[in-house]
Amino acid sequence: MTDYWPLLGILLVVAGFALRFNPLFVVAVAAIVTGLLGHMSFLKVLSTLGHGFNENRYVTVIWIILPVVGLLERYGLQEQARTLIGSIRGATTGRLLIVYLAVRQILSALGLTTVAGHPQTVRPLVAPMAVAAAEKQRGKLDEATSERVKAMSAATDNVGLFFGEDIFLAIASILLIQGSLASFGIQLTPFQLSVWAIPSAICAFLIHGARLVLLDRKLARAAK
Amino acid sequence: MITLHWLYILAGAVFAGFALGSARDETNAKRWGNAAFWALLAVSFWFGDLLGDIGNGILVLVLVAIAGLHLIGRGTKESTTKDARRRSAARYGNRLFVPALLIPFTAFVGTLLFNYTPLKALNLIDPKAVTLVLLGCGVLIALIVSYAWLRPPALAAVDDGSRLMNGVGWAAVLPQMLASLGVIFAAAGVGTTIGAVVSAVIPSGSIFLAVLLFAFGMVIFTMIMGNAFAAFPVMATAIGIPILIQQDGGNPAVIGAVGMLSGFCGTLMTPMAANFNIVPAALLELKDQYGVIRAQIPTAIPLLIANILILYFAAFR
């Protein structure tokens, strides 16, 4: 008989996020509850949590980039990003983000996933440029529009990364697929798998690209 | 050999800097809470391996308490006025992009050098740590270049770095916390339980329904766990391999690759994938912490449909 109780932890996470409690708090409570329901002692839960946290420190290393970004912002990096976009004729939010989407997909497909990202490129460069392009189209932005443009900048980075990286042979997810299938005696090369990431990558570009074109239309319409 | 530990020493120093910068910001009423939060992370980076599992567990609980009791806030201090920034931008022009681009450039050149040249054989850098070590090198190079060129006050990087870090706040450790939750989920057998649930509802006779269940299972499990990596082995073992590949004779390469990518559509729609969805909202100072997810759902759903069609038509020709 399968023990379904540990699944309660998942419900706690969903409820906690939906009710907008502090997510760190939600995750910690869910971890402790799940562990206890999974027949672990409190000390065992605490040490598993601590061990997991310590082993995953690399996830948080990315923030070492902020002193550089902050320093350059002090000297006008965002303002310069706006000036640059303002000086390019025909630059619109949608076109800018479509170019970024293509570049991000291609770089990820070449295995260069960490050359761009939210702290590296979106916050200092892409988002201010996208906002500046939108301002060029329709003057000063209201808050909702500016939020939308920034959110689309971040979304474009994610779509470009997710639907580019699997085309690269040596990415962790391809190796995971290969390993999972191999444990059932199905032998595939990374190349056979990564080829099948290409149709989805093209769909991702077309679908998200179409949304960016629509965003441009909406910005232009509102300007009139 | 350069390992992750070298990088953790650097990261500890940067977080200690964030603690210092936060403590210096007297416009933030909760500055000591912020300083304590970042100082604990510095401790974790520097001494995490010495604290023991229980010690680290207590450190986690203290971090959660600081965040959960709303003891961290953000100041209003700006190091320079908008006008000063505009003048400075006019003065330095597009050269301001150079230090910012040095970081991706270092990652780019470094990745090429360590993957495609004889340097690879020298084992200078632990292969598991290459991308992060290159990031660290890029940051150091960019900092040195910026200081030499712009000649800012000594603590400028500390103050402006913590201004941004406090903008992100507790969300900065959410991805790491979720990774720890994943460890607990695995230890408590959540994955196997979900696999058992899914196996129990497999429809028989219809390949299309099985494909649908496989893709939706990937999406939902990915949304719960925050990444497709945890979902794939479970769903592959429950449906992908026994039903779609072995029973119905589907092409394993399509089912593996596109199955994973269906999971990625789920990643676009869940707050559990905090580093992609919640952290950027904080980093871009969005009012709505789910703003990025909202912007992604209209892409994720058509893309999921596209993936299901690819799965069905390409795997079962």
C-alpha cells in the first residue's frame, strides 16, 4: 500500500504560495511536514534540510555579480542603455526582444547558457532598453505598461534559455534523459536526443515571437 | 585545481560586503535584519562544511525566521541622483557597457577555451565548477576594470551592490531553499508516490491519451518540483518507457527529448522555479511577484500543445 501522506507537503506549498505567505517560510514548513510524514525524526529532517542547503550553495553564487551591476548603474548604465535604444531608428520593444530571443536561443544551443541571464543581462541591459523602446513608441509609460514590458523582458530570457539549451549535446538535461533511458536498456546518443529539441525550439521562437509582435501592436495602438 | 570552494570564499566575501553595505544604509529601518541575513549567508559560504548538517539546518531555520517575521526591508538611499547618472552616462557613453559585457565575454571565451582547446586536459578547474568559476573570474575582472577606470569611492561596489541585493531580498535564497526541499521530497519518497498515482490512472488502448497523460504529468510534476529534472525520471519510469516506448513502440529519442521540453513548459508557469520566475520579478522591482509567470503563461500553453503534437506525430509515425 502506497503511503500518500508525504504528498500533503505539496498541498502546503501550493496553499502557501496561493495565500502569498512568505515563500521561504512556506518552503521550510512544507519541508518539515513532508519529512515528518515520511517517517523521519525532527532531527533527521533538520539535518537533511541543512545538508541539502549546504550542498546547493552554488545556486546562490550568481549574486556575486550585483556589485558590478550596481557600480555601473551608479555611473549611468541604465540611462546609457536607454540613450542607445533611442538612437537606433526603428527600434521597438517587440523587435528588440525578438532579436534577444533569437540570440539567447542560439547561444544556449551552443552551450553558452551562462553568458546571459536575469542578473547578467536582463536587469542592467535588456529591461531598460525594452522600456526605453516602449517610451519611444508611446511616451511616458503608465505603471501597468512598464511592468508588462519588464515582465516580458524576463519571460523572453527564460523562453530563449529553456528552448535553446537542449539542442546542446552536453547539457545536464540531455544527459539525464540519456541516463534514464539507458537504465531500461535503451541506448541513445546525445546527438539523437538533441536533434529532437529543434522542432520545439522553432515552435518556441514562433509562438513567443508572435506574442512580441502583438505587444508591439498594442503599444503602437495605445500611442494613437 | 580550482574547485567550488575557491568560489565559495569569494561568494562569502561578497555576501559579507552585502551585510556591511546594508548596515551602512541608515534609510532602511530594518537594516540590522538585512545585515544579519546576508552575514548568515556569508557564514554558510565560508564555514558551511564545518557546521555539520544539524548546524546548517539551524542556520536555515534562522534565515527563515528573519524572512518570515518580516525583519528585512529596503532603504531608499540612492548613491547618485538621476541627473548625475544622466551626466555620467553622457560623459562615458557606450564604454559603460564594456565592464558589464566583460562578464558574459569571460564566460564565452572561457567555455570555448576549456572545452575545445588543450587547456581542457590540464585540469585547471574542476569540471563541475567551470561555469561558476568563469563567472567569478568575470566579476573580478569587471570590478578591477571598473575601479581602475571610473575611480569610484572605495565602498561604492559594496553600497550599490547591497542596494540591488536588498531589492531582491529573501527571494535570493529561495532557489537554494527549494533545492533543499527537493532533497526532503526525495528522502520522503514523494517521487515514487506520484509515479504510483500516475501508473494507476494510465488509460489503455489510446496512444493519444497516453501521450497526453505523459505530457501533462511532466508539466504538473515539474510545476510542483520547480524543475523538469526531478519530474523526468519519474514520468519516464511510470509512462514514457513502459507504455509509450515498449508497449506502443514510440521513438525513444522523441519521447525523451520532447517529454523533457513539455516539462519546461511547466517550468514557465510555476513559482517553484523561483530563480527563473520569482527572482527576476524582484530583480526588476515588479509590483506583482507573479508578473513574470503571468507574462509566460500565454507562451507556455500553446507551446505545450505544440510539444504534444510533436510527441504524437513524430514519435508514432
